[in-house]
Amino acid sequence: MADNVGSKISYFIVGLGVGTLLGILFAPKSGEETREFLSKKADEGREYAQRKARELRERAEDLIERSKEIMNREKSSLAAAVEAGKETYQRERAKSS
């Protein structure tokens, strides 16, 4: 899943660069207008990348939290199984003696 998001971001950045280059080459606007336009688009691209990075971080934090919860449940189950095994062993040992 992370590879898919990474490739989407890569495609976005490449597309942004190609679009910028084409925009400069065929710009009917003055230099100042073109620079303003490019600056605006660069800001939009940066905001998009920051938003996606924030979303990815939130997803990762959520997955880590869920993993911790699962590990705690499994740890409790394992501890209960070990304790039950010990009790059974002691009971059977007492019967044998």
C-alpha cells in the first residue's frame, strides 16, 4: 500500500515538473505573471505533498496502535495458556505421586 502511494506521489511530482516546463515554453503571459503562476502551483504541490505525508503518518500511527492492542491480547492469551498448562501439569503430577 505504501508503494502505491509513493508511486502516486512520484507521478504527481513528475507531472508537476512536465507541466511547469510546458507552461513556461508556451506561456502567453508575461514573465512576472508566469512566475506568480509557477509559484502558486509549487505551493499547491507542496501543500498536497504535506497533506499526503500527514495522512500517511496518521495511518501508520493507527496501524501501530492496533498492532499494540493485538499484541497485548495475544500476550494475555499466551500467559493464560501457560498458566493453565502449569496447573494441569501440577495436578497430573500430584495424581501420579
